[in-house]
Amino acid sequence: MKYNRKESFRHEFERRVDAQYKLVMGEAGKETFTQDAFCHLIDLSPSGTKIEMSQSLPTETQLIRMELNFVLYAKPISVQGEVKWKRPKNGEFLYGIDLDTDEVMEALIISELKLRRRQEVNEKKLNL
């Protein structure tokens, strides 16, 4: 499957960002969720993310949706998305997630990314 991103930027994290996730089963309005588990955000844009986890999801045989909950700087972010691709990496798995975001959620993600990046830069200056 060929998948092309169209967002203007994708922020790759210098420090690890942990996220809680649930798999979303069923149709809209009648969803059920699996138990919480944890993954790591590798990078993030307003409309997508790359995550890493130990669990192998059956992306080859079924559509998989998940809910991600994480904090980039201060505000909690909860967003759902569809798994678009999967790649093995050193005993773990990388997944590309196309996020279901509206303008408000995209603005929140951008704002929190800016604050997080500013904090990372300031921490680097202090460590020099």
C-alpha cells in the first residue's frame, strides 16, 4: 500500500514521549475499547504520528483504529486514528497512524509541540 503524507511538518521527539492507547473495535457510535496499554510516540504532526510498541497488530488482515492519550507539554491530548502501516524494528513494531483531527485538535497539537520544543531548547542551553 502506498501512503503519502501531505502535512507541512513532522516533529521528531528528542526525549521519549509515552502514550496510552486503546484499540477501537466496532462501528462509529457503538465502539468498544480494549484495555489500556502503552506505546512511545516517535514523531508527530497535526494529522499523524509514528509510534513504537512491542505488540504486533494484525494490520495485514483488518482495519485497526486506536485511541491515543498523551501529554506533550501541559495539556492532555486524546485523539483517535487509523493504522496505515506497520514495520518491524529490533523486536518492536513501528506503526504509522493517520489521526482524526479537526482544526481545534490540530491547533492544540501545534501549540503543545511549540511549547515542548521551546522547553527542549532551553534544557539544551542549560546543559551546555
